[in-house]
Amino acid sequence: MTLEKQQQGEAVVYELGNDRGISVKVTNYGCTILSIVTPGKNGEKRNIVAGFDTVAEYIPNPDYLGCIVGRCTSRTSGAALTIDGQRYFLSANKGKDHLHGGTKGLDQRYWTVEEELRGIGGVGVVFGYVSPDGEEGYPGNLSITVGYYLDNENKLTLRYRATTDKTTPVNLTNHSYFNLTGFEEGSVMGHLLKIDAGKYTPLSEALVPSGAIEDVAGSALDFRQPMLIGLRAGEVPGESYDHNFVLDNITGQMGLAAELVSPLSGRVLKVFTDQPCLGVYTSGYLDGSRIGTQGKRYQRNGAICLETQRYPDAVNRPEFPTTLVWPGAAYMATTVFEFGVR
């Protein structure tokens, strides 16, 4: 297994490689996954996530390609929250709401390199960032680490940890866009998707949760059995998915959240997590104007994000489990992307 390091200006890029032909590039800018190269059913290697050849092309990164978003992923309604009677106003970067950590969230920060890991079982790197009290309106100094680890079982593990000196909400995720054909097909509507979720959280017109939790049965959101993503996409607003699913795994232990399959390439992606929810976004806001690695244009419905997370906007929805972290406690989360061929 290999771990190689390259400097690109202020950014550092690591390439993690295993003995089975998989390589992953990550950078400390935005704690971002730049590429994931895997073999298809005929052995051909392709990058299966949207990205660019250089870190400079991510500055800025308005579509959040591959980065860590937070302190809170998704939308925080009204760009405000109340903790112990104290009202905090966050940056409103999506209309009246706060999205993915704000105007300059974790995705636009240079993280420090905390640790490099080399061993028989795998290779990895740990990035860290301290978000100061008041950054983007959030209370408390939040110390965050995110580790990326690749092993010879074709598993890329993401481990999150955060501690604070003042009560604050934390809900981190990785925002990689997957297309298992390596973007040879410009759409993921022909991918098969299975989600281990019998419920979802309905959204308002502003795409913030209403506070309800409803069954997926009988709806276009029922992916409990493998289904072509495009089969019922016409039944959802904009014919593109942007929904939060409540996973059946309620134990807090690692469990299978989703399985994505490309019949064309034979590639399979399994997503495991200990988090309660999965955000599914089929890149409805991409418009083909950006050209990434392999010379591919990133189109609407051209990729899918599978965002393991806690309940969005929970800080304003008492119906949802809290996302608050208190001093003396720690936010911890784990996600595993497992790659295969069928």
C-alpha cells in the first residue's frame, strides 16, 4: 500500500493507494476528496467522483465537490438557532437560510495535517481544523478532526471527531458526487440505488425539513429494493432528488445505509454509517458549465451525493434528535465507502 504526498501552493495533496488498484486523492483544502479511482468490470480504471486536476480549481467550490461541509450540513432554517435561551444568528448564504456551514464554512478552510498513517492494514491521513467561536455565527471554539483511511478490502473509512468549549450544533458530512461509470455516462439515472430506509423527512418549498417523518412506502422515495434512480424521478420536484432519508439502523452501530450499482461499468458502491440519516442529492444544481477530470462536464443529474448525517435543521426542530454537542462531550461519526465490481 502507498501514501504519497504532493505540495500544491498552500495545499497539500495525499494519494492513498491499495494493492487492488484503488487510489484516493485527498487535500487539506476543505478536507476534500479530489478523486477516487477504481477498476470496472473489464479492469478499466476511472475516477468515480466529480473533481478537478488541481486544488486551485476548487477555490471557490460553490457546488461543494468532495469537501467536508459544516459545522452543520444542509439548511438551517432562518439562519438562526437558540441554545439555552441565547439566540445566535448564522450567515444566510441560501436566501434566508444557512446552508452547509455558511459563506466560508469548513469547505473553504485550510486544515492542518495531524497525522500520516502507514501500515500493513492500510494507509491514511488525518486533517484537523479549529473553528473559532463566532465563525459563521456559531458559538464555541470547535476542534475537528477528519481521518481518511484506505485498506486492502477496498474500504475508504472516514472518521469524524469534534469537541467544543461551548454548546454548539455539529452535523458534518462529506459531499462527494459519485458517478460509477467514471462519467462515461453523463447521468446517474441509469444507476441502481438501494437505501435501507423506510422513512424520510419531508421538505418545505425552501428545502428545509417540515419537522414531520413520513413513510417512503408508495412514493418515489421508496428505494428499499434496488431501483433505477430515473425510474420515478419525474414524480419528485424538479425531477431530481434532494431528500433526507431516515435510516432503519437505529442502534448507532455501523450498518449498511445504501448500495449504488452501475450496470454499465459493473462498479458497486456500498455506504455504511453509524449516523441516523442519509442525504441523497442527484446534483440538480449542476448545469454542465464546469469541466472536471477526464474532460467530463458535470451535468444536472450527472452524479449522486450520499451524505451520511444527523437530522438536518434539528436545532430548530424539537421533533428531531438533537445535534448539540456540549463541553466535555465529543461528536463522533464514522462512514465507510466500500468499492466493488459485479
